[in-house]
Amino acid sequence: MDSQQKKGLLELMVLASLKYEDSYGYIINQNINDVMEISESTLYPILRRLEKQYMLETYQTIYNSRVRKYYRITKEGLKKLKLSEDDFREVKKIYDFILR
């Protein structure tokens, strides 16, 4: 897969992984790794970029005497995810036609 395609998909995968519940980097990484291999060194710049674009917001909690940073999808992030879902439905129709 083309690296630019993969980059865009990874951003959407991060947003999708946070669609229903807030989470922290390790768990987001594990969820995405179930589908596509991604390293933490790839994930964290994506998280920072999405935060700068107001797609995500963060907060911190204490867990086992350590600070854990959680990520939450914003309304902007949900809007981007929704638009992408509509695009994917159209692309899926094309792939289904090709693969039949």
C-alpha cells in the first residue's frame, strides 16, 4: 500500500478507535495493530497532528502512580470520520464491482 494512502488511513483508524470511548496510546496502538501494523513512533505523531487539527483533545489521569494521557475524539473529528465513512462506502462499491 502506498505510504500516503496508509498515512491517511491511519489517521482515520485512530479517529475510529476513539469513536465510542476515550483511550490512551498503548491501547489505540493495540487496536490498530489488530488490522494494520503500526509502531508507537508512527502513532504518536499522528495523535499530535490530530490534536493540532482539533480532531482530538486530551486529558490526564493517574494510574498506578503514573500519569496517563487519554485521547478523546472531538466534534470535528467525528465530522471528518463521518465524511470518510461516506467516501469509503462509495469506494467499496467500486472495489466490489472490480472483485466480482
